[in-house]
Amino acid sequence: MMLRNKVLILINHYIPGYKYGGPIRSIQAIKSKLKNYIDFKIFTTDRDFGDKVPFESIEANTWNNEKNNDTYYFNGNLLRYFSFIIKESKKYNFIYLNSFFNPLFSISIVILKYIGLIRRQIILAPRGEFNLGALDIKSGKKRFFITMVKSINLYKGVRWHATTQEELMSIKSIFGINVEVYLAEGMSPKEVNRSLALNSKVKGKLNLVFLARISKIKNLDFLLKTLLIVDDSKEINLTVYGPIENLEYWKESQLLINEIHRTKPLIKVLYEGEVDYIYVDSIISRFDFYILPTLGENFGQSIADAFSVGLPVITSNKTPWTNLKNDGVGWDLPLNSLIFKDVLEECVNMSNEQYFEMQNNCLNYAEKFLNNEVLLNKYLKLFKE
């Protein structure tokens, strides 16, 4: 009998955390959908993104196996960290990294491999960090680091995991056309939930939900500026959920919200704070559309969440979700406020009959991408020696 491959996944934050967003869902999906073929174990920290206190429900520095979680929540100094990783890595066929720029959970591991203290194959998923929108944030430091590691060939022998064709081309353009890159698009851990797709829409009103980290990459300020140019007769409610990652950016967004409330009497913007992932489906299903004018996503787990409960999506053309209008499930638009404005005004005027058709389209669309055997086989090849 052929032995199953064993993979150690390193990720900064994991369940029961939720503030780290999409990468957590990607790992949940990989683990749940490939569990019959590959043995996965996860190494992470003992707290959620941005938190100073650890989870209460886990035990640190030991393997937690409740509900087949197989996760090690680390809390300790650097010496203990490196000692554990070097020793533990010997038990696996692959070490799977979920960032390029993270110092502790990616760069240091590649260095350990480079100097021979780790001998296992490394697979690295940049998780959209090479997208132009992401690279433009603190671009000087990032491009300097890339130049430096290329000069010493630090990433020689690394197997890359790209989730879009654009990401694949970015990796090859940075590290050379001969590097080993596997294309396996993003997966979602979700199942279709038709029972939540019962929302009706009132013609002449629009209820939007934005659920994402409050950070530049998610582009909330663009949405707020767009609302400022919407026709004064349009009634729109926007509810914003998500952890505040960048306080200065949020302060700028608050100024825009105040301007909207001052000049647009029929438009209301409400910030409702963070949401534990277990409540996401029930919350977003109350709205008419999910909106995310992102500067770049390598997958977009929140978009998958929306479709799984029959929620149409308005997003930018900076994600893998394309041709949404042709499929009758939403819009993927260039980042032009006038174009977004026109779509929002169209959605305000949409009848319940038109909306009901879009809901059904979304559920059928979700069924196809959530049960994709071709994609499963791509991941099996990614983790094949």
C-alpha cells in the first residue's frame, strides 16, 4: 500500500481565529477536501491576528486534535521555535508556507532550508502578495527584499503554488521562467446553503454589505467616494464589517462617512465591527449585494462565502472571479467610480423578480466551484513528490 504524503502547514493564525481572513479559509478547504489523500498538520500561533491574549479554547505548545484539528499552537521564544520546526520537519514530505514576506512563518523557514537545517521540500503560496495592488503597499522595502534574495538565490528549489494565472506569471517574472510553479486555484471550505437564500429586495432601495479587513488593499475608501457621487434620489444602506487593520486608513474612511451623512440624506453607512466567521453566512444573507472593490485578491474567500448563500457580488476586476455579469451573479468592474456608480444605481432600481433570478444563479454557480474534481486533482499534483 502506498504511504500517504504528510504535509506540515505553517500559517500565522488559524481557527478558532478569524481576523486573518482568507488564508485561514484556504487552509481549511485544503485540509477538509484533501483529507482522504494527504495527512496535514498545522503549525500556528496561539492567538488571533492583532490579539495580545491567547485563545482560551486551546492548549499551547502541544498538538490539539479535537475534531481532527491536528494543530500545534505555538507560544515561545525564537530558539524554541526554530528548534521545534527543525525537529518536526523531519516527519513530513512537504512544508507548506502561506506567505512570501512574513519573517517568522516564511522567510526564516526558507533560510533554514538554504543552510541545510531543513531538508524537506518547501511549497510556498504567496497568497496574492505579488499582485500589483499588494506590491504597491510599502513597495520600496518589498522590492529591495526581492532583489536581495534573488542575488543569493535564496529560493532555489522552492516549489511555488500560484492560485491565478497572473500570480503564476508574476512568480516567473520575478524568479525566472524555469522555477517550479503549480497552478491550483483557490478553494473554499464552504457548502451551498440554500436555506439562507430567502432574502427579498425592495425596488428603489439597496442594502449593501462590505465584509473585509479595514485596510488599503480592500479599498473601502474607493467605495465611500463612489457613494458621494451617487444620485441624490437613490436610497442606499451600506453596512461595514471587519477588523481595523490600519487605524489611519480607518480615520480617513470615517471622514468620508461623515461627508456622506452630511451631503447624502438617503445614504447611510454603518460600521458594525468584527465578525466571527461562524456568523458570516447568517449576517451577509440579510443583505442584497456583497461589495468589495478590492485592489487585488488571489482568491477572495468572502466572495465565495457570498455566492454560497445566494448573495450577488459587486467587485473589482482585480480578482479571479470574472465574467460575473455574463453568468448573472454580479459584476467584476474596473476601478472607476463612475462605472461603480452606474451599477449601484442599477441595483437600486432592480425589482425583486430580477433579484430572485440572480439569487438562483448564485447558488447554481456556487455548486459548480465548490465541487470541482479538476481543481482537487490540481492540488493532489501540487503535493506529489
